[in-house]
Amino acid sequence: MKHRFQTQLIGFSTLAILALSGNIMAEDSMSDINITSKKLADNTYMFMGAGGNIGVSAGSDGILIIDDQFAPLVGKISASLNEIQAGVPKYIVNTHYHGDHTGGNAHFGATGTILAHHNVLKRLSENSKTPASALPVITYAENISIHFNQDTLEVIHLGPGHTDGDSVVIWQKANIVHMGDLYFKDRFPYIDLNGGGSVMGYRDNVSAILDKLDNNTQVIPGHGELATRNELLKFKHMLDDCINWMRGEIEMGHDLAKIKQQGVPQEYQDWGWQFISAEKWIDTLYQDLQSKNIL
């Protein structure tokens, strides 16, 4: 289980490589990555590879994808899509701006329409090297509905959480949700404080989405294998417990060094992973909660 999860999280390490390397090295780093497809409903699929999981709607109206991983993988993603249905994506929804979810934008945006929250456009535009085809064409402040392939996809923005531009996508009929990076299955999440993220907002947004789901909902995490509502609820309980624990530490006047020495609560000591270790999770909790005096 741990090995499989780490395989899914390879995208974060690869993102660092891509940021520091040229195209040849970037292509080489993805050469052994495979895109796997899991059918969730008649018109709905989940792709796993490197970076964020991809949601797919394919049917009589065409193809829609949610997130598109890394640029070097667009050929493999396209090949996997063609195994389901011929054609190119008509729409691409970005759940947020991070490169392991938007790296394929330039390719897919050349023939399709990219949708995202206003802040995704803002943050992608801040990089002068971002090509025009990689930028969202349709943006929204809160929610937007996409009526596609005999279903309605509700694209929901709940305010700062993982970043300041997160979207969650719910298929109304198929009863499926793509959480973006508001869900890292069985692992501590990355909360991008420099990208407008918020610890309390993250927890509150997960809670708000849970209220919209039932026990039959299939949950696509940003990273990790397909999950259930109960597994997402377990993740939310971890957030609650860690927030309450950190509040108590701050209230007692413990500094960051002392808190790190103590470590996270016993029941969550195995939730750390390559990108967000227990120490990094403590850093995030302390930095955000202490700076905002959230006690």
C-alpha cells in the first residue's frame, strides 16, 4: 500500500526536476511513467500516472478532462484517452495552478477550452514563459455548471484551501467527485501558503464537500487511489485532530523547535511522505495557525 501510494506521488519529485532542467531531461524523467485508466461509470474514468489524478468524461458530447499532469506525459495521456474514445478533449478543467495538474495545458489548450477559477489564470499568467494556449479561457468566481455527456458537472470553488484557486468537481448523476489537491489519500496534505492556501480553509472546504456526498460517492483524490466518503472523512478527522493539537501547543507557549521534537500525534506518525514529512506538516500548521493567532 505504501509503495503504491509513493508511486502516485512521484509527480512532486518530478516537478522539482522539471523546474530545474531542460526538455530532454524532463522527457527522460517521464520515460518510465505509465498512465493507468479506471472506469468509474458509463462515461467517467480516472487516470493515474505522475502528478495529480485526472478525471475524464467521454461520451456523445466529446471528451472533458479534469487536470492534465505534466507536459512530457501528454502523448501518453492522449493515447489513453484514444483507447476510450477517439478525439481530443473539448474542455479541460484545472483544479488549481500547480504544474503537476496543469503541465499539459499548453498541448490540450491548443485544441480545447480550459476552465478554472480566476486565481488560476492570475497565477499561471504571472510566469512570462507560460504559453497562451496554457491559460484558462473561461474563469469563474465561485461555481460553474457543465452539462456534458448526459450529466451535470458542478465545478465548485470554496475559498482558500490548498491554494486560493481550488475547484472541486461533482458529477451529479454518476455520483463522483474529483477533489483536486483538497484530498491526499491517507497522507498529510500540501497546503501552499505562498499560493494563497489556508490550513483552516482547507479543513473547512473538505468539510463542506463531505456534506454534499453520500456513502455511494466515488472520490477521486488529487493524489492516491480511488476512495470512498468514509476515507475522505478519515482524512478530515486527521485535519481536525492536527489543528486542535497544534492550537494546544501554541496556547501552551511551545515554540516550533519544541513541537518538532515532540512530533505529531501518535496515530498520525505514519501519514508523512516524501514531499510532506511530519516535520513539514508541523511547519505548515505552526506557520499558519500561529501567524493568524487562531486559538
